[in-house]
Amino acid sequence: MNVIGIIPARYGSSRFPGKPLIDLHGKTMIQRVYEGAKKSTLLSEVVVATDDERILKHVQGFGGKAVMTADTHTTGTDRCAEVASQFPEADVVLNIQGDEPLIDFRQLDALIEVFYQQKVQIATLGTHQLSGVDLQNPNRIKIVVDQHHNALYFSRSAVPNAFHAPQELAYPYLRHIGLYAFRKEVLLALTRLKPVALERIESLEQLRWMYYGFPIKVVITEIETPNIDTPEDVEHVINLLKQHDD
């Protein structure tokens, strides 16, 4: 099975412009993500997909592989699809989020391995490690799954809503970790789907895929990988990196 890992990275961001190039304890965020992904022996190739010359040159400068993509893409999925179409030999494509500098290669391997099951079309990660603060934080996405660990819904709200639940009933809430893997032909098909209301309301594109009938397998992991959504997240991640690097 030929698997390519693609890291979408754009310079412009409404919440955090220039995020891929911020310094995190001596290395940029994009370098840390790239080097973390390269530790997976199941990946045939790792590529940064960007629309910014500064990111392209920086990645090439530390010895990484990067390609320029169109600047019209509205999602990282679309950017990944453009790059994936250039790799005819690829069977599976990983969309590796560029804002998780502590990415662990074991997370990537766990996603890749489920594709030995022929029925799996899309896979992502979830963890039960979330605090009460995470539960109420709209930047921490929550997932509900069925008995086969296929996603039923993704939300920025705490789902399920526990308003009517007995106090003694503790639900095993599940937080999304934004890594995705796709069969390549499925990835290309997703980019042709029209946006839907659920996606717009939650601002979560995976709801579009589910609306059109593409199942998403959720792989449970206990590996914690904090991401950087806003400038306020940086200090926390730097402290973790200091422990990790030391």
C-alpha cells in the first residue's frame, strides 16, 4: 500500500496569520510537524502543500519537500487533493494538520493500518482525554460514534447534551484529533461535493462528507497531541516542547 502524507500550510489565517513559521523552542511549527511525520515508516512520502513562497523556501531550506498549490483553495482537503492528483501511485492520502507540532508517528500509523480493511474510505482520530474546559471550548471538536466506531456527528458543542441525563451517568466524551486519511479516489470525489448547511453552521467540512454518505472511521488513541489554534495556545505547547526536547 502506497501512502502519502500531505501537510497543508498557508500563511494567511484569520485567527493566526503566519502560524506555520512561528518559532517553537528553536524550530518552526511546520518543521516540527514535518519531522514528526517523517518518523512514520508506513509513509512513502511526506510533502508540504502551500500557496506561499515563504513557507515553500523555508521547508526546502531545512531539507523538506514542498510544492506550491493554487491560492484559491478554501480548505486543506482541497489543497491535499491537488497534490494527491500528482501521485498516481498513491493508494491512501493522509491530511496531516500543520498546527500539531507534537505529532506522534504512532497516530499516523494507527490511521494507515485501518486501510487494510477494504471497506474503510475515510479515517480520523479521537481521544477520550479531554477536560471540562475542552468540552466547552468551541475550538476542541467533539465526536459521537456508533457501535462500529463510525462517526455519527462532529460538533463544536458538547455532544451529547447532558441536560436531561441522570447525574450518575458519565458519558465517555470523545475529542477529535484533526488528522485524516482517505483512499485517494475518495479524497478526489470529496472535492466535488457542494457545501451543506450543517457544514456551514458548525464550520466543519467533515459534516459535508457524512451528509453525502461517506462514512468516517474514528480510531481511538490515547496519545495526546495539543494543537495551536490561536496565539494563546503557543505558550502551553512551548512548555511541552521544552520537556519533550530535553
